[in-house]
Amino acid sequence: MTQGGGAVVTAVFDDGTGVERACEAAVERGYGVDDLNVVMSDATRRREFARPGDMPAELKRKSAEGGQLGRGPAGPHAGLAISVVAAVTAALAIPALGLVAAGPLAVALAGAGAAGVAATLVGALADWGLPEERVRHYDRAIRDGAILVGVEARSQEDARALARCWQALGARDVYT
């Protein structure tokens, strides 16, 4: 499912830093944090993104310095890494599946109710136009501790640029 001739860009990251930088790259292309979908296991959220209200020490230090993770002086998106962590820590927890989701996908799951969450997660990913085999692959990766990031690109150009950028940031299984 795409809009405006774009495509859904999805990728798997093995750590929270990669996710933060991928989200930053999307924001720099004009997407909002709310446009980004992030799915991970609850165990991964606890490992990579502290509990709600807790901010990792490096984020606290960078925030106090007015900078970003991996960046020098403050720029127009100085608080982005903190926003990503806040979005993930405030994400929809799905205890029955041990998953956490943030973004438009979380909204769709919240509307589904607890009874159909498992089918809805697969269905929501399928609604993005992802082939069933890829959905199963992403599900395995998430359960193994990886973090799925996705965004519905506004154009094919954006999709290609984000895919290249995310690969450069260490993403694997990047698809458009």
C-alpha cells in the first residue's frame, strides 16, 4: 500500500543507535517521527531503549550539550534522538506477543483489540504490500532481537534514498 507513487521502505537494525540514525535520516528528508514505524520485542526495547522516564546516559549528555548522537553541534533536529527514544518507550506494548510497536502501525494494532493482534500484525505488514515470506522473516528477526523500521515513502526517489542511507547505517534486509 503506497501513496503518491512512493513505496514502503523497511529494514532491520541490530541496535537502537542504528534505529535512531535511520529515523533521523527520514526526518531530514521531511518525514515526522509519527510517520515512522518501529517494531521490536519488549526485551529489545528494555535492552536498547531504557524504561519510560529513563533516558540513556549518552542521550542525557548529548541533550545537555545541545547535540545529537554521533553528531557535533546542535542542528535543526537536535532533539530527534530523544524524540525517537520517547516514541519507542511510549509505544504500544503487545504483551501476548511480547512485542512493542510505534508509529502508524501501532495505531492500527491498538484499534484491532487484543483478540486479533497476532493476525493484525501480520495483516498490517501485508497491507504495506510486503510479501508473506518477508513478513515471516521480519517476525523471526524481531523475535531474535532485531528492530524493524519502516516508512511509507512519498516518492520512489525518497524510497531509494532512504534505502541507500539505511544500508550505509548498517541496516540489513532493506526493501523498497
